Amino acid sequence: MSLNNPFFADISTYSPQKTMSFYKNVFGWNYYKSDDYYSAFLENKEVTGLYETPEKFKQMRMPHFWMTYILVDNVETTVEKARQLGGIIEMQYKMRSFGKVALIRDPQGAGFTIYESDQLKNTCTKNSKNTLIWNELHVSDIQKVISFYQGIFQWKIIQSKNESYQVINTEGDYVADIIEIQNKYKGKYEYWVCTFGVEDVTTSKKLILENGGSLISEEKDRMMFADNSNEAFFYIKAV
């Protein structure tokens, strides 16, 4: 598993049971609880995670959201770089049986989690249905975040077309996208978003809508939905 790559995602929700029911019905995930965390499995393979939104963030009325995780070799060093480059550290902690994590917001406010350890496995695949297949950042002004991400992860960020930029890691691999989108189209928040592979987008669309989700947008080869919280959103794409 390569350093400085997105490799995992989990969801923060106010209503774990309701949220788990939605994703079980849509993607076939089964959840298993350990302490206050739920790991989602597809058959015998871990695919994502879920936890109840901490009280601090409930009081702030933070929405339900999918969180992107990025593997680092040293949380403390990465946190210090993030601070120097204009990031905000929302949370930082160490768990003996899990590893070190920190929740960081970039200079435009998009949140992501960095992780140091080998307990959390890479669950990102390229073409497996009902798994995480891609992560991308949606921002209103990419120029305000390029130096931040280049500085903390040593990424190369290369413009590929008008508002789309490819993220290249230190090994030369294409690992994520950054998309510049005006607020009138994406809303006021800046965010990392997950794409999940499915066998057939039409079938999955029907399942999502039947289970209380809602369609946000349709693109050439994928669709964006909100889940049954009407807040946490994600893409689906045929694999």
C-alpha cells in the first residue's frame, strides 16, 4: 500500500442503524461493530466503515458525510506541514489497536483524514462492484489548494481539461482527481467525494431511490446521489 494515496473511506452519520440499512440494501454490505465503530464487509472482504457523528460535530450541525482517508508515514509531521500551509486540524488522536489519525481541513475547508499504521487495510479497488473505486476533491478555487496538497503529500497536480486536474503521486501513479466547480453548482461546501463501483447504474439507481436516496446529478458514465440522510453523497459508476 503506497504512502500519500487515498485508500479507505468511512461515513459519519447521526443515525447508524438507518444508514447501515440503506447501504446494506444498496451495496449488500454487512456491518460488524467493534467498540463504537462499524466495519462494512462485502462477503468476507472489508470495504468501508461507519461511525456515529461525535457530539462536538452534532452541536455544530455538521452534515452526514463520507470521509476520504490518505495513508502517511508520520501523522505528526504531516499535521505540522498542514498547519504551515494553511490547513486546520480538527482532530488528532492515537488508538493502541488502530493507529494514529488526524482530521484535517484544507485552506478551502474540505476535510480528509490522514492515517499512520498498518491496521486499516486498503479497500480501494479499480473495478470491483460494490467497493470504493475512486476519490476526488471538489473545490471552488483550485489555486487556493494546489500548494497545500503538493506540500503535504508531494503530489503533482496536472490540469487534464478545463476544470479537471489529475493527482499524480511520487511513484507516478494517477491516484485522484481535483475538480473545480462553481458554488452555484456544487453548493457552498468544499469536499472530498467517493465513487463506488456497481454492476449496472440503472439497477443501482432504482435501489437507491427505493431506499430513500435521491439523485443529485447524472454525468456521461456515472451518477451522484445523496443517501437516505439527504446529506451524505457519493457517485456510482459501472465497473
